[in-house]
Amino acid sequence: MDISKDKVDSLIKKYPGKIPIIVDTRESDIVFVKNKYLIKGEVTVGLFMAIIRQYIKDLDDKKAIFIFFNNILFSNSAILNDIYKDNHEESGLLYATIAFENTFG
């Protein structure tokens, strides 16, 4: 995703306390309705995964979601602000990669 640093800086200035996140997956059969998010920094990873789940087309309820930031799997109780501080790109964006696994059946 090619978004300029100036655009990200203006978003952060316009919406203080929110984090710009781009979500992607390496699985070709998954279609995102939305993959750009501006999320409050105090949101946990678990809540962010619940938000993302709403925007994935035709996701089977039996698939578990795993979210990686900078190729690191954080706990569901981790706060996005803390993750952003150490893992955002130079552009100011935080990139998340989603993986799925059949776990419930």
C-alpha cells in the first residue's frame, strides 16, 4: 500500500489518539471489504480482531483469526498504542498481517 508520509501525518494530526492501520493477508481466497483502519490507540488486539472480522467477506465462523504486527504475534490483551510505538513503519502506518486457521471443528 503506497500512502505518503504527509498524508499519514495529516491523519494523525486530524485524529489525535488514533492509529492508522493497513491490514493484509497472504491468503488469496480472503476478500476484505475494508483494509484501512483508523483505530483508537487504547483498543486491544482482541477487540481489533473482532472489528476486522466484520469486514472480511464470507469468513467461516469456524476459522480463527491470528494478527501479526511486524511478524510478531501479540496477545489479545496487548494495547495498540504500545504496539504502534515499536512497530510502525517510517511512513507512520502500522501494518497488520492476518492469518487464518480452522480450529473449531
